[in-house]
Amino acid sequence: MTKRTTKSNVFLLRKVSSGTPDELRLAQKKVSEARAAEGKKRVALAKEALDIYADCAEAHSLLAEETTERPARIKHYRKAIAAAEKVLGADWERRYKGSFWLASETRPLMHAMAMLAIDLQWEDELDEALAINRRLMEWNPTDNQGVRYNLASCLYEAKCSDELDRFFVKYDDEVSATLSYIKALHVFRKYGASERTNQALLKAFETNIHVPIYLSEVVPLPEEAPETVGFGDEREAAAYVMDAGYHWADTDGAEQWMAETLASELEKTYPDKELAAQAVKQLKKGTKA
């Protein structure tokens, strides 16, 4: 499993937005129409929204979503952030302190920032990605967006070991595949194979038994990330591996440790015994090209 393949300051002061509130609402309505459309019609409607109101952040974000090239997508998300800041007006961060996300008008900004951080991580711009994720978590500690999953992955990749320790103390009761498997990998990289690390991996396996199957690449990942996931299901496993599975191949000995630690559990637990055996064999060899 390998990582899929512009620096700028997101947090510059912006000019005040032009246009009327009615024009903004009309542009947002046009974006809603675009989201219900398909193919090129989505892009056309998003551009119509920007013709109505140039600082419609939702339209810029939709254009980003419809862009396949990551550098171009990053540019769209930066435009979305700039537009959202203009719409929020002067001194917006102080005025919305304590009500980010609760105030719906802050959501276009927060959405664009979260998506930008994901793309920046894929481009190895870890410092900026971390800064954005930390800021979003500071604004919205209850984390309605699920930023904590991206933050954990980014902290691991940036080797922020102490911060990751504190993170997992805070989310000790989290039962998601993403946090459980990142935690297991974190303690393995920090302490090596041991009873402690083995238990962390076994606990992660209990949260989702499908992750080793997808990590081993004996079952292909879906072409697109699942829109919804359930705790412990195949969609959750696929989503985790698509987003952060490359950490295992990038960590020396991690895949082999997974194979050795989970071999008997996979044999006992996984419904398809032949597939489980293939996964163990492949993980022992390693998946990194």
C-alpha cells in the first residue's frame, strides 16, 4: 500500500465581500441545484453561482470536488476559503469564537479548510495541513466534521509522537477503525513488537476485521471512497485504507508485524479462510512497490 500522488498562507487578511445577501442566497441555491445534477452540468451550475456572487464559497468547493488534479483542486479550496472569509466579514474569528459550526454561516469555511488539509497532506505539505486541522479542532472541540481522523493520520505522518500520545489519551474510548489502527501503528513504531503493541493491534482488529484484507491488497479497493460507513463494516475498512493505509507500508516491519500478530485471529474470525490466508501471506511479503 503506497501513498497516492503551492505553498501559500491560508490565513491572510481578505477584502470585504461584494454583493448582496440576496445574491449570495441565490448563488447558494444554484449550488444546491448543482449538487443534485450530474456530470458537466454540476460544473456549469457552480460557475453560474459564481457569476451571481463571486464569493460563493460553496461554489468554489464544488468546483474543487469536480477537479481530478490535486494541485488545481487545492487552488479551488483556497479560493473557497478566501471567499468564505470575505462573507463572514471583518474580525470574523473573534466574533464567531465559541459558535463555529453551530453558526451555519461558518460551515463553508470549515468544510473548505478540512478538505484543503486532506489534499495538502497528500502533497506532503504536512506543516500547513497540521495547522489547519489543529485550528479546526480548536474552533470546534466537539468535532462535528470528523477532523480528528485526518489529524491523527497527519500527526502520525509528521512523527509528532508526543502530541499523538496526548491525542489518544483524549480519544481513548474511540472505537473507529481509523483511530484504532493508527494507535496500534503508533505504539509499534514507538516501542517495537511487544505484548503491549500486540494487544493494541488485536484491539484494533476487534473494531474492524476487514482492514488487514484491504491492506494486503488481495481485495481491490473501491474506485471511489464510500459515502457512508458503519463501525466494523467493509466500507469503514476501505475508507481507512484509502485514506491512511499507506502508513503501514511506510513503517518498517509494520505489515509483517500485522501478519504475525493477526494470523491466528484472521483464521478463526474471518469468514473467507482462503482470503484470510492470502492476506497474511501478502502482508508478510509487504505491499510497497
